[in-house]
Amino acid sequence: MYYHASQTPNISILQPHLSEHGRPLVYFSDRRENVLVYLCNAVEKYCRENGYNYSGTFQKWGPYGFDPDGVLRIEEYYPNALAETYKNTPGYIYTCSSIPDDSSQVSIPHAFVSSMPVKPFSCEKISDAYEEIMKAHKSGLIRITPYEEFIVKRKNWLNQIIISEYKEATEHPEYRFFLKGKFPEILEGLS
């Protein structure tokens, strides 16, 4: 099975959209729990909740990676990041039994892409993305590093990456707005 997450209900055909890889793709995972992080984009949610009007494509925020055994690890880069992003956020997980032959695996564990449209055979409504992530965490399918634990070990790295991301986001004012709002002490003095 292949899974795809979206905030859009009633999709009959999953269409490729311009991706971070520079071409239209549909992203999938063969692990349902791995798509839960795509039920909400923290940048888009923060901008909308704080009155920042933006009509372009929102930059993605991905504070996650994979442990050596392939299990998804979510890291909280700021206090209560998981709850702020996902709590009470609905979404949909589409399931496909197969994906087109042109599909390929990307350099992300358990991730696949297709440049062709794909017809899902089911759609599962997720009422609260945060609850689903926490269920997967309790089952050992996702690992979470809470902010309090993360910041002790990786504060210097976080400072460097946030400054770098901010400087590089010259074409994404919405991303800069998000970064300034979440990391004001790191970005103090940068315009």
C-alpha cells in the first residue's frame, strides 16, 4: 500500500504538483505513519493564524528525519511545536494499492514519487493530526524528540540552521515571517 496526505477532501485523482525536486510529482510513503507530518504545514498555519496574507506556494517546514533503523523522528525546534502545528488539525490520508511504473523511490526512507496521476482507492479522514501522531509515537512507529531534550543537545546547530534558512529565503517572505515569529532571539537584528 502507498499513502498520501492532504488537507483536501474528496480527491478522486492525485495529481502531480510542482515539487521541491523542481518537477511535478505526487509523493507517497509505504508507511502510513510517515505521511502524518504532511497533514499540516507549520509555516502556512502560522501565517494564516497571524494575519500574514500570502498567495504564493508556502515553504515547507520539516523538523523531522529518520533514525538509522528507518523510523521517522520528529524534533521540536521550539516549545510545543507539535501541538501548535497539529492539534485540532484535520486532514485526509489517501491510500493507493499501486503507483505507476514511472514511480521511483527518492532518497527519503519509505518514500516514493510519481510524475503521473494516481487514483486512490480509499480516503481516511483524520480529525486531529496531533492525536494520530501521538498514537503512532506510543506504538513505536514514530519517535519524538521534545523541545526540552532537543535544545540541550542541538542548540548551536539550531542557531546556525535558522540563520542560514532565513538568509536563503529571500524569495519566501512567508517563511521569513514564520522564522522571525518562532525564533526571534536567534534572528534578532536580521532584516
